[in-house]
Amino acid sequence: MLRNSVYPHSKLLQTLAKVLGRCNNSNSSTGGGGSATLDADTKREVEHHENQATDWWNQNGTMEALHALNEIRVPFIRDGIVARGNVKSHYVNTTKVLKGQCLLEVGCGGGLLTEQLARLGAQVTGIDLADKLIAAAKVHLTELSPELSSNVKYKMEPVNQHAKANCERYDAVIVSEVLEHVDDKVALLEACVRSLRPGGSIFITTLNKTLPMWVAGVAVSEYVLNLVPRGTHHWDKMISPLDVQRILDTMNCQTVLVNGSTYDFWNNSWRWINTTQMCYALQAVKDSE
């Protein structure tokens, strides 16, 4: 079982409330958006997710499905990196299997996946456009996971800006539950690939653009069962694994693995399935030049 720290401790919530209050004051004085200039649609996406900031680490709250997703996405990333032969042999089959690996998580949110990858020994940089989510991630790291502080770095920064200063730096780039919230997927993936070293892997998890996914995974979960905040997902932003693969092909990244997955809401668990009709996880490797 992966370790997740339960977030809703009163003292920690008080700390986060103070930090988020400072974020509000800073945004109101600067016009919001931090150092990044966001278009209207991106700003709406950021604000929608920032509304969940105080609940991000609550395993029984609106983010419970995201917490549960770690049970399959962490092994998917870990095993994908190991399979490429990029892990030193004496670290394989240890609890620090990713020691020495330099990872970038794009759209890290409050740090649910970031911390778990750091627990495997990786050096992880998490970037996000949401000031409040980065604040929540930093507070949780400091208050509940201080032993990971030397392995994790958080920045509120656009990926294209980050890539300019970190060209071919990372052994792996993770884009988990992000593509379905982005309009310009080509630009985002191009920046991700630019920051990836040759031979490194990009890992993506997202929703497929299918009728079954829209009906069961979006309409029912958001508007009937209220499992996810309404307005979280949009049909026009969803994308098929084949389209992702085609985009990555143009960037000299070869797709080596695509797994289908689904979420069982009645027991809050994810599992792999033999179809990508619902959700999927994809690994692609950047060609060595």
C-alpha cells in the first residue's frame, strides 16, 4: 500500500489557510496569475482547481479518486523507468528504486504524485500554474513529509518557461491528469519533450475522448454522483491515445506502452483493463540522437 498522509489535521489546515490567505492578498494586489500571463480559459481552469486547494490532501474528499490513482500510476512510472535500463542495478527491487533519477512533474497540483515518486528516491521538480496548489503542496511537504524536502522542489511556472532553462535535463517527465485541461496540447508536449533528455521517458495519464468515457466518467460522475466537482472535464479538451501518439511521433518520441484503465467508484479503486475506451496511461521514449 502506498503511503498517503491524511491531510485534514486542524493545525495543518490552519497553516494552509494562512498561506492561502497570503496568496489571495498577493493575487488581488498584482491582478492574479502570478508571473505567468494566462488566457481566459486557462485562468478558469486554474481557478477551478484552486478551489479544491484546502481539500487536496483529504483522502475522503473531492480528490479521493486522484489519491486512489496513485496505486496504479506510481508503479506504471516506476516500472517504465526500470524497463528502459536507466536504473542502477543495485537500486532495482529496493524501496529507493528511483534513486539518482531526475524527474519533472508537469501540472503537479498539490503534490499527491510528486511526494510518492520522491519516496522512491527520485529527485522531483513539480511545476503548476496554480499558486494556491503549489502553496498546498509546499505546506504538506513541510508539515507532514519533511523527510522528503531534499528530494522535492515546487515552482509556480509554465512548462514552456521551465523548459527554456532546463533543456534535456530530466530522465522522465510526468504529465498525469493534465492533458484534459489544456487547449494547446502540442505546445505543452513540445515543452515537456524539450526538457527530456534523449533516451528518457514521458509518462501521460488522461481520459480518452469516447462516448463511454463522457457518459460514465464525466456526466454521471460530475453531475449525478457528484464524485468530481462539476465543470472539471470538457469534451473538447479530451484526447485519444492515438492522437497523443501522433503528436509525440512528430517530436521524435516513440510510444512503447499504452494501458487502459478505469475507476470503480463504489470501492474507490483503479484497475487496468484491456481497452482504452475509458482512461489510459502512455509511455513514450525520446529518441537518442
